[in-house]
Amino acid sequence: MAEPTIYEISSPGRVGFRFPACDVPETALPTGLVREDLPMPEVAELDVVRHFTNLSHLNYSIDSGIYPLGSCTMKYNPKINEDVARLPGFAYSHPLQPVETVQGNLAMMYELQQWLCEISGMAGVTLQPSAGAQGEFTGVSIIRAYHLSRGDAKRTKIIIPDSAHGTNPATSSMNGFEVVGVSTDANGNVDLDSLKSVLDDTVAGLMLTNPNTLGLFDQNVEEVVRLVHEAGGLVYGDGANLNALLGIVRPGDVGFDVMHFNLHKTFSTPHGGGGPGSGPVGVAKHLLDFLPTPVVGIIEEGDEELPPLYGFDTPKQTIGRVKAFHGQFGMIVRAYNYISMHGPDGLRDIAECAVLNANYLLARLRDTYHVPYGRHCMHEFVMEGQLDGAPDVHALDIAKRMMDYGIHPPTNYFPLIVHEALMIEPTETESKQTLDHLTDVLIKIAGEARTNPELLHAAPHNTPVGRLDEVRAAKELVLCCWLPEKI
């Protein structure tokens, strides 16, 4: 039997709070400002605490279980990051304070810019973009500004492989470019013949996700970059999958001209619940003048007695602001702390363990589920969610059944080039025991699909809410709160 709701235990006269005695003259509120008809429950403080605590237990979080969401890198967020972000000098500062009063904050931002340059091989970084998608928009805006600054207005196309992230076409279109697709070859790389067929002097650039959404490092990446550069285009690196490359490959060394970082993926700032994100952008030397304004810089060199004075610089041909103030500052602090704790060797360990974990899952599951691109993966892999002997069971059924075992589903139906795709990324923070539990559950579900497919079709069974019509829910929003009949 369900626990009574907070409305059902409401009783006239119960109070869950006490205001302190008023120390100023009381004044009546103007008429019409306070609604008298709100059906608020009358409950004690303990009832309120239990109500919201019980609600919180219905939420799935990285603190309660694994998120095997491919390309999303839902890794554990170390709690020390939260402590550091709440230090008074960070938490209580304001972006409009005089620069002389926030030198520690600016020094931290400047150093993070330098670290991201070192990690990526880029020459400069802006911390402004508030998410990966805004980072993409910023990067492609820089590409557009670069060509226009040279009087090359005929470059109106952006090339996007079919293994790229789904935001890439939207980013290009929002910047006024025509999207040109290229295909993937049998090994999961950009098809070079397909690429060559679309390269001409109207191409502004190519947006490349590497490792791509198949979880594969493009074996032809240097050739891809060379071909695009020879055609006069620039190469944008989608940094969402940087977790697989830390300390091993620097995109700038491969020839990428611009890229974004997902601090909320690679560098462990909170990710779930819609944000807040952070998507800094790095650029090669020839694009430094186009970075958004302002960029943190040293405006007065220090000496043996005094530290440098930090402030804000405006690049000569800046594309302007892309966000109010200076980025998601709390996320920047968390990423700074994460990088400083790990150092160069620790960051490389992150990538190596992420790749090891993904390949361990792949090795355990490939005999049960079909994997269309069979070579070693990077931080994630994609398998098909349709099984021999269970033709009516689909990827969605498998994902919903995983919820009955207390596991968050992987990414479904993406990338589109894989039939009934299930994209799985374990991250580096999961133990072998957790990975074994995940694979055991997926293997068990495959058996259920063959012997009792209806069990999967009706899943989930053990969750607070059963299977929803998600399309209808998105189109026919119900925004009013639940109220008991007696109210």
C-alpha cells in the first residue's frame, strides 16, 4: 500500500515553520499580491522533510548507480569539487567586482585556460560557452568569421560525417551554413572517397567527432584533416569524447583548428538534470583574434615581489560575447580542481581506464549482442538491440527492462547508422564488479527476450511510473500539479 501523500496527511492548524519575532514595524501587503486560494497542505516540519526525502529516493543519480550513457560520460563527481566550489572566495564573488578584488578567481581562470591549451594542443581558450552545444556554436562562428575576414564569402558549406554528434548539423545551420553529409566506411572511419567527392572551394570546414559516436578512433584522421586543409577549409573537433584521449592524443597536434571541451563530461562537473554545463572552446594560433570577448589575460607582468595582475582582454577580431559575464564559474572551479588533483599522469590514467572498461564490456557482450563494427573501441561502443530468436524485441524494450534491475539505460537509437542502436559508455569510475553486474543483466535480458518477450514489451515493472508514451508526453504537456480529490 502506498504511503499517504503530504496532502492526505494535511490537518488544519499544523505548522511546519516558525518565523522569528518581527524586529521592524509590520505593514500589510497591498491588496491582490497574495493569493488566498492556494491549496497548501498544513503539515509539521517532519512531514515536509520526509515528503521531500522520499521524493529524492525516486530519483536515479550517479551516486546511486551506473549511467552507461554513450557519448555523455556520466562519471562520478568527486565531492571535494563541491567543497572547493563553495569556498567563500569563489561562491560569494560577483562578476562585476573590480578586477583588483578578484585576482585569485582570475588567476584560476587563466591557469585553467593554459591547462586546457596544454591538454588539447590549442593556442588559446575561451571559458565563456555555457554548454557543449554553445561551444559548438562558438567554434563554428569563429570558422565563419575567419573566412569572412579574408573576404572569402563563398565558403557556405560545413561537412559532417554520419558518425558525428547530432548537434553538429544544428550548429552549422544556426550559423547559416549548408550541411553536407559524408558516409562511414566498413571500418567505422570517415569514408575518404565520400569526403573527396564533396570537397571544393565552397567548403568552410568539417566538424569531426573523434572518437566518433561508434566509439572508434578514426584511423584516417590525419588524412581527413589534410584533405580539408588542402581545400581551404578548417577542421572543428567535437570534444565531447575527449575522455578517451586525455594525455594520449592532443587534437591540436593532429591539425584540428578549433574544438570545444565538455567540462561536465571529461572533467567531472555535474551533468545530470539538464546542467549546468560548460563548453570552453580552444583555437589554433591563426584563430586567436576571433575568440569571444573577454578572455582572461595578464595585463601587468609581475616580478619577484609582486604577482602578475590579471584582467580581461578583447581579441582584435572577436566574434563578440556568447554568454553574459565569464562562463559557468562554479563549473570552471570544479574542473580546475579535478585537473589539479589528477595532474598529467592521472589524466592519462582516466583515459586508459575508460578505454579498458569499455573494451571489457565489449568483450563480454559481443557473443550475445551483435556489434556491427568489431574492432577495439575507445571509451564507448555501439551494439544492436535486436537479437536472433527475438525478432519482436527492440532496443527500447531492452532499455526499459534494464530499469527493472536498477540500471539506467544506455543511449538508444543513436547513432542512426546502427540498426536498433544501444550506445554504452561505462566511464573510468566504475569498478569491475559494477561492470560485471551490468553485463550479467544484459545477458539475462537477452535470454528473457527469447523466452518471454512480453516481459520486455511491458517493462519497466518495478519503477514508480511504468512505460510512458514519450512522444505524446512531449506534445501534450500537463503542467498542473497533482491535487487530491478532497481539495
